[in-house]
Amino acid sequence: MRSIIDISDLSVEELQELIGVAEDIIANPEKYQDACKRKKLATLFFEPSTRTRMSFEAAMYELGGNVISVSSAASSSAAKGESVADTVKTVSCYTDIIAMRHPKEGAAYVAAQNASIPVINAGDGGHCHPTQTLADLLTIWREKGRFDNLTVGFCGDLKFGRTVHSLITALARYTGIKFVLISPQELKLPSYIKKDVLKRNGLQYVQTMDLESVMPELDILYMTRVQKERFFNEEDYLRLKDSYILNPEKLKKAKPDLCIMHPLPRVNEISVAVDDDPRACYFKQVLNGKYMRMALILKLLKEAGTI
């Protein structure tokens, strides 16, 4: 049974296939309105979420399917001590596919090993978030028309940012990619990502604490929030939370076709004054996420032979 736990579970060819299906869904939504008729998606979210959960649910409804939802650990048998393995074995009896978010790294892998239906990782702790990466890739494709020969800046929380880890892993398979890693010392990209992804693939990257100095060279700027929920010490969070605030002044030296991205939610790291800039793409990402999740649900259910 095929599940998607990490973005590397999908080949470059499969990523392009999903983008093609997503673009066809955008162009011909009526063609897909009954594609998952009488099929059920379980959304198991043991960590707070707005966009990702609603995006999965909207995706399944627009494919003609139905949704059974668990929106918090407190409202499930996890509150009684039930294991992830037992939860997904049970849910597999009721539904056709699972989207799961969990605060513990590796929980989605455990779920996939025990479920008898496809599992999609909707975020596991600070590890990875493959369907956000699918949204990111469709956004880059629609804005830039390519994945090769891009200079991509990641700014903010690169240590705990699972969206950053997943997108770097995805883009590392293309040619001519250069990464610019902008963060405070305490929130630098983990060494295992640098070793296993960047250095192993011979990719160019630079690390800096200064966003404005590298702004002119960026094709894509991927902003992230400093995540309070990942900190054990509130004093550290308060010290770092406003390390980078993107505003119109800082964008004066940016390329006219810069693509500004953010996985959302934002707090202070992008001024609302940037929202009207034509280079702001973060709300486009939200919509693109729905289309890519539709394409992924279709792919996994077809491979499972249930549609």
C-alpha cells in the first residue's frame, strides 16, 4: 500500500505528473467533481491546523468524496493513551485514505506501517510536510515556469521549519539551484539536512544572518515564522520571534519578478503592507495546496485500485 511520508517518496517525474493533473483540475474542475464519489478521507490532526486540514477536506469534497475528521488529540482515543498504530488500524476499517498531522517526528511513518489504506503525512513535528511542498512546487511552477536555475532564499526558522526541510529536499533534485539560508545562529538549518541533502547533491548554498544583503540575488524568498510551539524556553522564543520582518522598504532592492512565499500562518514576519505587492504569492500557495492535494488523493486511490 503506497503512502506519502516524505517528499522524496515522489520521483521528479511523479511531481511533474501531479502538477499536470493539478493544472487540469484548475482548467476543468467539472471533470473531477465525481472522481472520488463514495470514497472517504479521514483527517487525523493531533496538532492545531487551519489551512492544511481545511485544504485536505475541501480537496476531497471537490472530488465528490466525503470526510471524517479528528481535529485534536483531545477529541480522539489518543487522549486515553491509544497508540498511533492502533488508531490507524481502526480508521482503516472506516475510510479509504488518511491525512495525518502529529507533533512527533516519525509518527506518520508508524501510521503508514500499520494502516491498510494510503496515509499522507500532513506534517510530523519539525520533520517534514510533503503536501505543503507540493503546494510550494505548483506555486513556483506557475510563477516561474521552471524548477532549474533558481536562487532560493529561506528566511527565519530553518531549524524547526518542516516546510523548509521538505522544499529543500524537493528542489535539490533539479539543476542550477542555489540556496541562500537566512536565519539567526540559533535557528540555522540542521546539520543533517546540510549533510544528507545539500552536500550529498553538491548544491551551492550560503548561510547569512542578513536578509537585505542577499535580497537582490533572490528569485524566490521563502519566509517562515518563528514557531513558538517548537520552543522549550519562552525567553528564547521572545528574543528570536521578530528576527526578520519583511516590509516594502526591504523589497526595494529585490528583483521585479521575485516570488515571495510563506507556508502560513504568519505572525509579524511579513508586513500586511506587502500583501498588495504583485510579487506576494503566499495566498496563491494556499489555493495551490488544495489542487495538489486533490491530485495526490487521486493518484494514491488509483494506485490502491479503489477508484
